[in-house]
Amino acid sequence: MLKKLFFNWKMNPTSPNEASSLFAEFVSLAQSQPQISLVVLPPYVYLSELNQQLQTSGVTNLKLGAQDLARYSAGAYTGQISGQMLKNMGCQYVLIGHSETREAYQLSHEQINQKLLQSLESGLVPILCVGHQSDKTITEINYPELSEQVTTALQNLPTEFKTEFYLAYEPVWAIGTGKTATNPIIEEVSQFLKQELAKLGLDKQVGILYGGSVDDVSIQELVKLQQVDGFLIGGASLKPEKFKTISQVVANQV
Ligand code: PGA
């Protein structure tokens, strides 16, 4: 199966017009490469307009997602956005526990778990991000910490859920730095994550993603990864020439 591509715009761009122009590039990419699955994760404030743009375009291989969601379903939680609101806005995916969000809100593993449960309850496909600052090299990967991130986040899941589900390995030192983890490291960590998922009976349901400085250059090597089902892309999501090359390389994958 071709690897799936997730584009995290983070807190960019600054105006609705820019968001719409950038999204138009993704629409044309999706139209020109119908075999590729693309998911764009814009800031909340653009979702409604981009969803209309998406509906008008008629493309089916481009979807929308959000960068976070609340731990609760509704109520007196000022500043929070619920899973159901996102779903009603045309979102199908949601990032959970991105390292930048974990740090900004000092999220505990239990709080990540609550967000995950909310995503499933609202019918959003979760993309759970894991990875630690301390994972600097293959010999220093903090496996007990990774294991805790995964097992605590995935506790008390409903016994039956039929949605897609992704676990993104994002070594924090690789995010936005231009440094990617090497393929052997990513394969080793992916294997470890699959073993952790197997202990929870989830290894068949959960796809593994890699994120951290995936761009038009690093993708040439990363596309060879066997254990990985897709990529989470940050900085290169804002540069059409870069994300078009990434998509082309993935499309050419045999
Ligand atoms: P990056 O970001 O591609 O800019 O490293 C990845 C991410 O934060 O998901």
C-alpha cells in the first residue's frame, strides 16, 4: 500500500486568503495524483472554509484533520474545541499528543488518553504522536518511556472500534531541525511500537507513521522504510514545491 501523507500546518499561515491558496495547492496535488492519500491539518479557524473548498473541489483523496481536541465532550471548558465540533466542521482526523502540544499544555499520559477516547467517541481517526527529547541516538532510545506513552495513552479503549488509527513516531530532536532519524532507527522503533501494540491486541489496527524533518530531500531515503505506513510532515507542508516532490516520490514507490 502507498504510504499516507499527513500535513501539519502548525500555527500557519496567518490569513484566511493564504490558507485558501495553500490548500488549493493540495487540492491540485490530490487531483493530479489520485492514488495518493493526503490529510491536511490546518489551524482550527480555517477548517470551515477549507472544508467548503474541499467539498466544491469534489476530490476524495484529500481529507481534513485538526491539530488537537479537548479532553471533554462539552461544557464549561473555555478555549477548548470538542471532537464533535471538529467532526461537524468536516474533520475526519485529529492529532493527539504532538510534542509541541504536550509541552505547551504540560499534558500527562492520562490526559492524552482522555483525548484519544474523545476522538474515538466523536468518530475522528486519531494520530497519536509519541517520541521523546531523550531519544537522541539508537543506543539512547528511551524504550521504557516510549512504552509508557503508548500503553497509558491506549488504555480503556472500546473493545471494538472500526476506524483507522495511527501511531506517529516523532523523535523530538528531529522535529523542525532538518535532522531525520536514520532508517534503521525508525525500523527498530516501529518494530518495538508494533510489539507494544500487539500486547494490547491493536497491532493489526494501528498504522505506524514517522515524523521529523520529512522533506523533499529526506523522503528519498525515508520512502524505503518497510515498517512505516506514512509520514507526518510539518515545515514542508507550507512549501508547495516540497510537498509536491514528497508526494511524487511516494507515488513512485514500488
Ligand atoms: P517537521 O515537523 O516536519 O517540521 O519536522 C513535523 C511535526 O512536527 O509533526
